[in-house]
Amino acid sequence: MAGLAASFGSGAMTNSITDLGQSDCFLITGSNTTENHPVIATVVKRAITQRGAKLILADPRNIELAKFATVHLRQKPGTDIAWINGLINIIIDEDLLDSKFVSERTENFEAVKEAVKKYTPEYVESITSIPGEDLIEAARLYAKAGAASILYAMGITQHITGTDAVKSLANLAMITGNIGKPGTGVNPLRGQNNVQGACDMGCLPGNFTAYLQVANEEHRRKFEDAWGVELNPNPGLTIPRIIEGAGAGTIKALLVMGENPMMSDPDLSHVEHCLSKLDLLVVQDIFLNETALLADVVLPSCTWAEKEGTFTNTERRVQMVRKAVSAPGEARNDWEILKLLANKMGAGWKYATAKDVMDEINNVTASYKGITYERIGKTGIQWPCPTLDHPGTPILHGITFTRGKGLFSVTEYVPAAEQTDEQFPFVLTTGRILYQYHTATMSRRSLGLVSRTPEAFVEIHPSDAKELGIKPGDEIEVSSRRGSITLKADVGKRVEKGVVFIPFHYSEAAVNRLTIAALDPVADIPEYKVCAVKLRKCA
Amino acid sequence: MKIIIDGKEIEFSPGQTIYQVAKSAGIHIPVLCHQEQVKPVGACRVCVVEIEGARSLMAACAMPAGDGMVVSTNTERVRNARRIIVEMLMTQGHHNCITCESSGDCVLQDLAYELGLDAPRFDGPATLLPGETGNEMIVRDMNKCVLCGLCVRACNEIQVNLVLDYIGRGSNSKVGPPFGQRYEESNCVFCGECLRVCPVGALYEKQGRFQGRTRDLEKVRTTCSYCGVGCQMDVRVKNGKIVKVTTDREGMPAPNFGSLCIKGRFGYDYVHHPERLTKPLIRRDGELKEASWDEAAGFVGEKLASIKQAHGADAIAGLSSARCTNEENYLFQKLLRAVVGTNNVDHCARL
């Protein structure tokens, strides 16, 4: 998000889900779309099978989409900037760029042109192990397509160079003019139902709603006026820094609403140590999850089926959530809990319904101004929607970029923080699977979902398995410098030799006990996609 | 271009079928094997209409409208043809509506009624096939399948999961995964698109079985709570319990136009899980013990106030939720910023 915001001025999906169907060529990278955004994958698969669209898949794993790919670039985990810069270099070299778009709509192109020169197909192959001819084919496919769309997810961002990798993708879209038109764009797929909304609503340390800045006096004044209080001008801490702060004793109290850092954060043993030092840990949740087990106070809240409100999906569409059933026992809506806590601290909040809150959001948030409950009753509206008669915005950056001109950014390949060695010879990469969801507090309490994937597993390449005497279904101990877990071996060719994959949903084999808390310096995103591990067959 | 249907002159654009043009003008032509998102095949032929100058009756779902065409949708000849077609469909299997999960929500049942078919004149097959109930999501009752092929086309053309097809020949024809595999043995990912488009009771939700007929269920349109696609779906409720999640066969809005995945369609039952938290808890003597809301909120309020006084507001932090609503996220950051006085607020967008 930070990367796209720097390049274009807005960190959200540029185009729409339906609009993807008009694309002639997809570049999908760091997104196992059929498993993590299945319905978006249907749009892509239909375009390929029914309209002849091409698919360039860049993914270290042999995921389902590989069956639909025209070319599959299997990069080594943690080498994305190298192959993306390689594509840009070939496109410039073969004069496949959209010079008009570059000169009229963007700035700083020359610097990038200079910087990517060294990313020749040979050099890229030496870093990524992607054959040079595949890279050339991919560059031609993407650049020559009428409308080409980039889709990415956390396979791109969960690296210490995640922000720069996103900027590289933005560079790629800009040199070919694949922005601001149907079927084009740079489209980050958000993993959870309301990641986009939580960001839009200012649940970020440096931003109010609609990304107004805490550190900007004018922006802050606006909220001081709206809320009638003086506000702290210093941007706050990101999750990893908050956890660090708890460990260091500078953070004394932590409120957690519907999150589970004891599953989702890197290096869990360290997280546990840090959280245990807090004077006060309050958890609002629907289940007694791994984090709630450590809490001083647990407040029971409602599921989506028990409340009114809105979610904002990955294409910036704000849609209604409606109450279908009553909450069990004394469980309350999270907004009611927040109101109760605020008023215990003397705030005097008077919201009677979720709609009262949306009215206030409309007033203080320019991009949500025209998004009222009345208007999104039947179908949602995509922000920005600045007025009550504005239809919403399916495609961003049509005539100008949100920031004016699109900014080319020089990016360089930097190796992952932790490299394999003799002691820890395997690359571990983590992710999600179709049948589970995030920290699995919900999905592992669903009969059908549990029946499909009841237990944790590690994907191992057959030749690695053979070398270690591992058979499918064997119990395997996987260890990193930070911890070890035991789980079943899933031997198959989804992973390359030397790489293992573990989904992060299973608390009894929580892969984040192994992951490294190395962070992207801009976004503070942990490098979940690469760390070094060793494997041992349990006796 | 213009077409005349049942005496009414209607404008249409090239490429539209007779069925589409009639529908846009509010003229009812029954369909069984047709759905707007898949290619028309004209398999069941209950949509036949009479076209002036044409020798035989034509399937309206597949026949392109032509300029100057004169169409009748409800003549005696048409009704007779539809009756015999539906009678034949009814002999294909055991269409016993008494305990059928789809009774009241069944195209075949509606057609038989609409065409005034008292009792089928022909006998159906003698053998009753066992229902396939081996997975927790979808029950297949091939006794009620009319081989319209909508499930096959939905699997291949809408979801592009490429699992279902016709197997066997002639009267042994069946639809299903390859080699007669059960769903759970195949590459099926349980998106449930087949179940959504099934016009009869051949495919239905296992967990919804005997939990309430469609007519007895409340229907609440909402947004899925799993990934970031934001699929629109209907939660179906009886007696305060979610019985199933459905999407209409046609006419559903963006972004998903009725498609869902296994999580959206079948992953709702955690809502009624016995482990749900129902009371506030406060840790006392090392253990979480039940407390009243007033007690718990009072405890948190006082504790936060004293920490703020002793260490400053920036000693307090909050993690908001990418799973909660916009309204809740807005209030969460407002609580931290305006009431506590810190900007230490973040959520798991990064994780």
C-alpha cells in the first residue's frame, strides 16, 4: 500500500473486479488467487478460457493458476524486484514502451531507465533462476497486450523489500501505459474482508480517515474541530513496534479488537514474551483465541451475522452488512463496546446505531462523503465518492494520477534478510489455503471447512523428501533459529526443491513460531515469505 | 430491429435471444436448463415457442431474435409440447416433493403446476439411487436430477473449476466428477455453484437438510465476512439460527454476481459454535472469571486512566480489526486518538 501510494498517490486497487474481465493479459504475482480470492480467480479464468486472455504467473509455487498460465515464472522466494526490473529492462530495450504515456503522465522515468539497465535476462536468471527466454516472453506478452492488468497480494509485500517491489510493479504498469483504462491497472488483492476499510477509517498509526495525516497540522485541525479535542501530533507505532514496545516496557496497555497477534505476528515466542509484560491486555473477540488466553480482560463481541455496518472490499466498494441473527448471551457489537469504554473514560459518546457512526464518517471523510446507508442499500459504491449524487469510481487515475503525475521509483534487488546455510538449508515460505482463514478462529470452528483440511501440513518437494527419508504423511519437525513446530509432510511438486511451504492457520503448529521479524523499512511488513529452516523426520 | 412477441412489437439489439427480448418486455417464457451467466444450449426445450414460418417449435433460450420475426409464446401447440416435455422430465427419476429440500423452490415443480399436470402418465425408473452424503457441504440426490446440465456449465463456464461433466450414455447418463468419483474424491473445491444453479432438488446443502423449507426462511442480504472480495450473499434464517447461505440463481449484483467459495457458502456455522464468548471475563488470581459489563468496562476505564496518568497516553496502544466494520474501525481509532490521546493504532493489514 505504501508503495502504490508513493507511485500513484493512492494505495488501493486501481481497477475493479468486474473490470478485470476486460483484460487481455494478466500478470499475477504473489497471489494464490484461486485459494485466497476464489471469486476473483473466476473472473480471471473466464477471461483466459472464454476470451483468450493471456496469463503471466510469477510464483515460486506450482499453484492452481499455473494450469491457466501462458508462461509461469518460478522465481526463488525473495527475488521479485530482480525479475520485475528485468521485465522493464526488456520492454525498454525492445522499444515496447508507451512513450506518450510516459512523457505526458509520469515523472522520473530516466532514473529508472538507467537503474534497470543492469537487470539483463542473464543477470535476472542468476538471481531468480527464471530462464531468460521465459522472462523475454513474459515482457513481450505484457507490453504488447491491448490492456494488461497486474494482480498481486502478500507474496509481493511480505518481504523486507515489499514496498519497493510494489513500486517496481507500478513502474512496469506506467512504462506500458497500463493505468487508468478498463482492463488495466495495478491491483492489490486485500486478504481480509475489511482490510481496505480499516485502512480507510484511519486504523493506521499515521493516518486519519481517507489517509489524512496525523503529522499534518491542517489535517489534524480538521479532526480536532470535528471531535472537539486537542490531538496528539506524533504518528503512532505500527504493530511490530507496538509489540516491541510492550517487551521494552514503553507500552503498558494494549487494546485488541478482533485480532489475534499470538497467531498472526512473526516470531510468536517473542510476541508472547512481550505481551506478558503488559500491565493491561484487553481483547474483544468472538472466541477465546490464542491472544485472549493471555488477556486481563476479555469482552465478548458479535460476528458479522449479528450486526449492522459496512465493509469496504478490495475494489474500494463499500457494502452493507446486515443483522441476520441475535448474538449469544451478553455479547455486544464492537462499536457498542467501544462506546462503553469511551464513556467510562468520560467521552460522552451518543451514537445509538451504526448508521449514526456512518453519518459522522461521511462528514469527516472526503472519499466517503456520498456513501450513505440509503445509497448503498442495494449495491455498494466504490470510493472516491465525494458527493451525494456521485456514482462512485470504478477506475482510478483515469485522466491524472491521484498525486498528479505518476512517479517512477528506482528500486534495487536486495537479498532476503535470512539466507539458507548449512544448518538451516531450506527456504520456508508461508501463506493461506482455500479452506481456512487467517488465524482460523472462525474457519476451524466450521464443520465443512475443518473436514477439508483438518490438520497442519508442510509442502516438501519429492526429491528433498527422498533425501531426508520422508514419506507423505510423516510427522516432520521444522525448525528455524526462533523455534520449531511439528506437522505432517505433504510431499509434492507444488514447491521447488529447497523450498517448503506451510500455511499459518494452525495454532498447534503455528508457523509464525519460525518466521523472522525482519521488517520492510517503509511499511513495517514482516518478511513472512522467506526464512531459513531445517527439517527432521520425527521418530 | 423489431420483433413481435405475442402481438407486442419490441425493439431489440442484434445477438439477443428470443427469451432475452421477451423477458425484457415482461413476457414470461418458462426456462429450466437456462441461466443468464452460461451459454444457452436448449437442452430441456421447455422454453419452446412458435415462430411464424418455422416448421418446428424453437427453443427461445437459444434462438436469436430476428428482425420482423413473429413469435407466439403460449399457443395450444406450445403448451402441449411443454406438457409432454415436463412429463418426460418427471419420469426421469423420483420427483417426490413431500420431503424434498427444494419443494417450493423448484423449477420442475413450478412447471408441472403451471402446465396443469395432474399426475404423470408414465412410470419412472424402478430403482432408487442412494443419495451421496459423504461430505459436509453438498448432498447429491441423482434421483431428482433432470440432466439439464446447468451444474456442468456453471462448474466449467462460471467458476471454471472444470470438475463436472456428463458421464455415461443414453439412459445411464449422469452428471458428476470424472470416473464416477464422489465430490470429495475429486478436484471439487466446494464453491457450491452447481448447487446454486440446480433448478430441482438434486443438489442441496447438507447442513440445511430438514432445517427449514425456503418459504419458511428469512432472507437477509449481506456481505461475506471472509476475504476481501466482498461477495454479496443471502443469509437464510429460521428461529434465530442460520440454516444456510444462498445466492439467487440469477440477478445477483457485483462484485460476485452470485458466485461464492466454500468459505462464504458453507463456512457460517462458527456463528453458532458452543465456544462463543457470551460474558465479559476479568483475570482474577490468574484465571479468567465472568464479570458484568459494567465491572469489566469500569476496570478497563480506570486502568487506562491510571496508566495514562503515570506513563502518558503513548504508553497505550490499540490493534483494530480488518474483520470488523468500517463503523467499528472508525470508533476504534477515535477512541485511541480523541479519548486516550495516542496515535498508537494499527491493524493487521500487514500480516
